[in-house]
Amino acid sequence: YNGTAWVRQGIRTGTTTQMNATTGTFVGELYSNTTDNKLYRWTGSAWTSATAAVNAADIQGQLQAAQLAAIEAAKITGQLTASQLAAIEAS
């Protein structure tokens, strides 16, 4: 938005070093970081993550078997209860 109308802008791309060495040209500008493969937004004073954490309550639907199989074991924390295991076995 240039103060009068919405103007299409491209997404800048580069490494973390390149991103940190520059500032955005307008609030809301997007930057695709090739170091961590994440998207950032310029706030007017800093680059911040453009993808916020999602609350579990906002997630709908079910994970498919292929999605579960793709999860690395090291990323799974916590403990399944006996009833959760029984539900898995029943499906």
C-alpha cells in the first residue's frame, strides 16, 4: 500500500546474513530466507517470522498414515496413554 492504492511488490530472497544486513522498504514487506527456508515480514524496525505458531484448537481434520510415518521420531515428545494406544490399534 503506497498511501493511495495497493501496489504489488515482489518477495525478496537471500540468506540470513543478507536479510540482517538490510531493512525492509515498507511495513509488511516479505523476505524469503534461503538459510532457514522461512518467510519473514518487515515490521518497520525488524524482520519477524511471517508464520505464527498455530494453536492446536485451530487444527481440524485427521493426520493420514503417510503423514504420521514421515514424522521423525526425535521430534515426538510426550507419552501416549493406554487409551490412545488402544484407539490407534482399533483404527
